[in-house]
Amino acid sequence: MNNFVFHNPTKIIFGVDTTNEVGKEAKNYGKKVLLVLGQGSIKKIGLYDRVVGLLKDSGLEVYELEGAKPNPRVDLVRKGIQMVRENKIELILALGSGSVIDTGKAIAAGLTYEGDVWDLFRYRKPIKPTIPIGVVLTLAATGSEMNGNAVISNMETEEKLSISSPYIYPKFSILDPKNTTTVPMNHTLYGIVDILSHVFEQYFDRTEGAVLQDRFAESIMKTVIETTPKLIKNPEDVEARGIILWCGTNALNGIIGVGKEQDWASHDIEHAISAVYDISHGLGLAIVFPHWMRYVIDVIPHKFAQFARNVWGIQGDDDFEVGLKGIDRLIDFYESIGVPTKLSQIGINDERLEEMAEKATLFGPLGNTKKLTKEDVLNILKMCL
């Protein structure tokens, strides 16, 4: 295990009806709030009216930025930066899923940068201290509610890139399982894939001796796999929703990755796919990850065997063969819950594979488990077909 420093400043307010706390928390950071929203689903279920009412009852002046999409766009971020500057807004409050949170984080990051916000993503310009961010979460998926990461898409350049900074951790995040019960099942399942994928990125690496982190990771994986069928059977199961919600937060709040090398190649590959085809992030990860696993298993067969034995209960002495069986079980799991595992299943052919491989390796070779060149990425994309 490597040396590490761990600090997570986000306050988590978890539980049924904790949405009621939003006004009390938000007023700690000023009187003017920018409410960042998605495409209208929260209005249909009444959550929007409830949150706005709670904010106004607490004496807050509410401004709104609506329209955050899956694979959130830099154009909306630019609009939000302008709104915050013109109205001297003091707090950004994201009401929605990871795409809404990432939009809010990007607005905050761009607020204290003199140039175009896309420079922070494309040219890795430094991020400076900025105004606070709060969250009311509606989907278990990205873990953005308790980390300093954000991913934004530029549809003009067909790029999907990320930033990371301690200055864009949310100050508080409200995790009310009730708010996730009305999420459509396909989005719920793609979110579950996203959760597992975050764990995989931190679990499958070459770091030795990170025993506790691996056991934490295996617990999250097993819990998600065991709980998913319950959600499919009863989407309004608040207890199961809460379990998945907390798994999603812990999958990417830093705790299972401390002291580890980590990988993240599969996310970069998926970002290239969804930048071009605008597919759901979780859907893309369900397709990419099993094929990445097969491509790199020869580097750490013992780790894939550990995954197969401890998560799936597969027995056997040959690490490579046991590891392959574990990957097969993962694919079987995804297919059993109706999530595609091939690009051809969602209408993507080989026309733009090389272009996507180029985009994925924009900043050089990917990953740490096995350094992936453009040619390696192209091979994985071909496997994904």
C-alpha cells in the first residue's frame, strides 16, 4: 500500500425526508442561490416545488438554471457562470443527478477563471478557490455528491473531459432515498453499472497490500449485486434504494482508493464513445469494462481471481481461468438485468473506432494496470463490437 493523505470535506445528510434540511443548510452559505436543474423530471414529481419552497421559507433568493443533460454540456456551464457573476450568487445548489452536480461544479470552477471554462478541461488550467456547492441528489450513480470531480462534454469538438479539484467538493449533500424512487429503471440500472465501474477502477490495479481497501470494495460490489434484483422487482423499495444510494457515494468518495495506484482507462475510453455518440455513461461502461478486463487480465491474473472468488464465489486453482470466469459472471449479471454489453447492440459499428481511440488517448497512454496506447484502445473498441 502506498502512502496517502485522505481528506473529504463534504457533509452528508442521509435518510428518508432529509430533503427537508435543504433550506437550513443552504442559508449557511449566503442569501442568493443558483438552483441547477435537469430537464424537468423533478417538476413532474413535485420535488422542484418542495425544494424551492423550503429555500424561500428560509429567506433565500432563488435563481434557476435549467437544462442539464446526461453528458452535461459546456454551453450550459458558460450560461451559468454568466448568471452567477451578474447576480452575485453565493451558493450553487444542484438538484438532480450527477450531470446536474457536474454542471454546478464546472460553473463554480469557471467562475474564478478569467478565460473560457473549457480551458480548465482541455488545457488543464489550474482551478482556484470558488463559491460553495450544495447537492440534493436524485440518482445513485456518479458519486459526484462527495468528491471533487466533474465531467463535461463539448458537443462542438466531440470531447468529453474531466477536472478534479479540492475546491469543487460539495459543502453538503442531501441523500434522501425517496428522491430516487421515481427514477426510470433504465437510468437506475445504468447508475448501478456506474457504481460498480467506479469500484473496478480502484480495485483492479497492481498495488499490493491494500487489503482493507479491497475488502471495502468487494463489500460494495457484493451489496450492489445482491440489491439490484430487489430494485427491479420493486422500484419503490426505499430501503433498497437507500442501500444503493450509499454504495454509490462510497464507491467514489476516495475511501476505497487511498494508497492505491488505480487505473481509470475504461472511463477515458467510455468518455470518447459518449462524446461521439452521446450515449449514457453507465451504458458505455457496461460495454467497455468487461472487454478491458479481458485485455489486461494477463497483467494481474491474481487480482481477477480474487474478484471471482470473493465476489462471485467461483472456485479453482488457476488464477487466469478463475479470473476469466469472474468476468463472464459480470457480463451475465449485466445481461440478466437488461443492460447491453456490446456496441452493436446499441447501433454503433466500426466506422469511428479509430477516431474514438484518438480522442481517448488525447493526453497520452491510458491507465496504470497496463499502459494503453491508441492501438491498445482501438483493439479494445473492436472487442466491444
